[in-house]
Amino acid sequence: MDDATVLAARLGDRSAQARLVRWLQDPWYRMALSLLGDVERAREATQETAVRFLRQLPGFRGESKVRTWSLGIAINVAREMRRSPKLGGGQELDELTAFVSLKGKADQPSPEAAAELAEQRDRLRAVLADLPERQREAVILRYLEELSVEDTAAAMNCAPGTVKATVHQALRALRQRLAVLV
């Protein structure tokens, strides 16, 4: 999104705010679905993220990209939903299924290839669900949302070195767990 639109939105231009929300709602939804594993809860989280984003937008200082900053809001909303019974916390995660269903679909594979992909997806989903929360978030931001290390650090509100270490630990754990399943 261009800087002029972001500035106009920060200054209260409703049209610019609407364009920003439309542009960001898919990444927010993917993040929420990846972390919460439930379509309805992901929709609720996306709506709550939009509300918080618009409320906090005037205070956005531009120290990171607006998309990165807003994904940090989406992560916080999802964390709160997982922890709060009234917000529906604590269901099994479905990161990879969410990713595969929301990222662009290329050619449709053969039935045999589709069955193999589904089996791999189920194995990876199971091991992702076992990762600690911060590791899951780092992997989702880096590989599913395709953010840089710096943008991932900004979204997670930590140092880039922390992201690198967290992703390294997560990938090591994933490799070990997947090796046991193969």
C-alpha cells in the first residue's frame, strides 16, 4: 500500500481506511486461521483485528511496514482468543490446511498426488500444533506469510536475532518430529 493512503488513513480519511482494511483483511484472516484453526473464530479475530487496527492507526509511527505492524495486532488478537474462554480459546491448530486452502492454487494434482499431499499436510499440521506458541507464530509469519526476518521481528515485537533463533529451533523440532513419523 502506498504511503499517501496510509497517511490519509492515519489522519481519518474513511475511504483510505477502508482501502487499507480491504488490503489487509486476507493476511489477518490467514494468520488467525493458522493460529486458531477454526473458520468462525478466524472471522471473529479478523473483525476484532480490523477494529483494533483502526483504533490504533493514528498512533502508527511508521517504524515498520503497516502490514507488518497490523499482523502484530492480529497475532495479539489470536493469542487473546486462545487464552480467553469467552473468546473461544484452545482448539487444535490447523496451520497447514489453512495455508494450503488460502494461498494461490496452481494446477490440480492427480488423485494419487492429492492423497499424498493430504497425508503430508496432516503430518505437518500435527507437528506444527505441538510446537510452542512463539515457534508456531514465527514459522507462520516467515514461511506462510512470507515475511522477512525483520518484518517477522516487528510483528512479534522482538529482535531479529530472536526470530532467527526461534525459527531455527522450530525447524529443528519439526525435522525431528517428521523423521519419527516417516
